Amino acid sequence: MTTAFHPWHPPVLTVTDGPAFPTRRIFCVGRNYAAHAREMGVDPQRDLPCFFAKPVDSLWVDDRPVPYPQATGELHHEVELVVALKDTLHRATPDEALASIFGYAVGLDMTRRDLQRAAKERRWPWAMAKGFRGAAPIGTLVRGPKPSGRIWLDVNGDRRQEAHLNDLIWSVEDVLVALSSQVTLYPGDLVFTGTPAGVASVGPGDRLHAHVDGLPDLHVTIGPATP
């Protein structure tokens, strides 16, 4: 079929021990660590998880600086464990959810916090706060068992965020069970599982070092503002 223009292809992710991983969609879980929920002004009760999406073209998969996005003066970092799926999930059980996982990576849910705050006040969607070029830097995927241990983020060598993966309000399998009850998940989908407390602003020139025990670290530099 002839198309009006050359079609765009979603990014592919590097895998430590195999072929690259083609991506499809990005889902995120909000307020999945109690301390972060509190710093966002929310009671961290174990209610239904809050899901939102990022466009897949917000993934940042190379070593170039991430451009500081337009229309914001308050860009926040949020380090997260990311789950990559290899199977279709529809109303999954916990065992089915875990079996569907291709691998794990470290990711950053970059957020235009001032836009998100304004959207919350107006009861608008978060799309403009969460979806922009470079809004989802991600590291190398690792196949294997579910990671355990620490998750942390340093900015310019100073620790900003740190927690244990056991501190998740909703576990990885809980997240996938709940999400697959609302939408059918497909191979290539990525799920960002939530961020610990300590989110804060970054600006051009800042160096971010994101870590989850057992996974390759993610290093990101914030570049100049986009024109």
C-alpha cells in the first residue's frame, strides 16, 4: 500500500543477551510508593492503582542529552522499575502476569510538574505533563527473575530518591493483573511501576544516575531547552 509519507517506526530497546525488543505502548502507575504518594498530597491506601499512558515516541534510548522540554519551568525526575511484556494479557492471574514478562529495565518518568499541577487543579488529563520528547528515558533490558533490592537516583552525585522494591504498594504482578483487567496488554508493551519519594526539579546540564539492583544503570544528561 502506498502511504502519504514514510511511516514512523516505534523505538527498539537493547537487550543484554539477545535480539532487540520492539516497543508498542507505555503504561505507568501513579503513586505506587507510600512516601511518594504522601509527598504528592495523597493518602497511600491500597485502593485501585492509578494508571496513565505515555506516547511510545517519548522513549529515549540513546546516549544523547535529553532535551529540556518546552512549556515548563519545573521538570521532575521519577526513577522506576520498568517491565517489558512478551505475551498478550487479558484479565490475567498473578502467575500469568509474571509468565508474560520478557524482562526488566531502569527507566525515568520525566514529568512537567507545573503542567501536571495545573491539570489536577482543573481536573484535566495529565497527557501534556507526561508525554513529550524525552519523557521516558530507559536503560538496557535484562531477561531473568523479578529484581529485588534497592532502587535509587542520584543527580550530580547527590542521592535524591531511594527505596526498596518491596516498598511497592502494588507488586509487579498486582499491577499487571489490575491493568489487564482494564485493557488487553500485548507483546512490546512497557509498564513503569512507580517512583519512590524524593522527586525534584532538574535543569540543563544536570546528570542523572538511575539504579535498580541487578539491572544495568541508566545515565542521563539534561540538555538545553528545545527551541
